Amino acid sequence: MAMTSCGKILNLIKLSASIPLKGEYVYLAIYVEGTERQGWLRINSGGTDITAQTIKALPDEPLVGSDNIVYGWIKYYEIPKNLLSSGAINISALNYYDNTTFYDNISFLIE
């Protein structure tokens, strides 16, 4: 997912995993450009909010421009594969500056 503070979605490509998911966990890196409202980033699978059941896999990584200004973050999550009941994850976040919700979907096969 990519979002900007001026309300533009940067990533309009439908995402799809090219290799079926294996193992017990899925690792997800979410690219957020701009500022999302604290606590409003959500991860859903099959219409169920699974955010509270995910684990922060790594600390958030700042996206820094050549001017040393932070313009976004990469957020890393570990998701137990048994929470992925559908063949997709929906990620959403609320823009800090207004009530615009930005979202993206990732499709996959579970093996």
C-alpha cells in the first residue's frame, strides 16, 4: 500500500504473490508514504480484522529522502498462516490529515 499525505494512491497495481504460501507464518512489508492516523492501519483476511493477531516482525523502517526528511515508513508484520482464510489480504489505513481511507489487496494461494 502506498499513500501520500495529499491523498494520492501511488500504487495502483493489483498485487499477487507469485509463489504459493508455505510454512506457519506470512511476512508482510507495508510501504506507507505520508502519515497514517496512529492505530488505524488494519490488516483483514476474509472480511475479518486480524490486525491484533499479527506480530511486528521488525521495527518500522523510515523512508528518508536526500534532504534527510522522513516521508514515510515500511512496516513489517508476521501473520500466522492459519488466520488467512481467504486467498487475499486487505490492508487499509486512515490518512492523518482527513478521513480518507487508503487500501490495497494482496492475492495469494495457500499450500
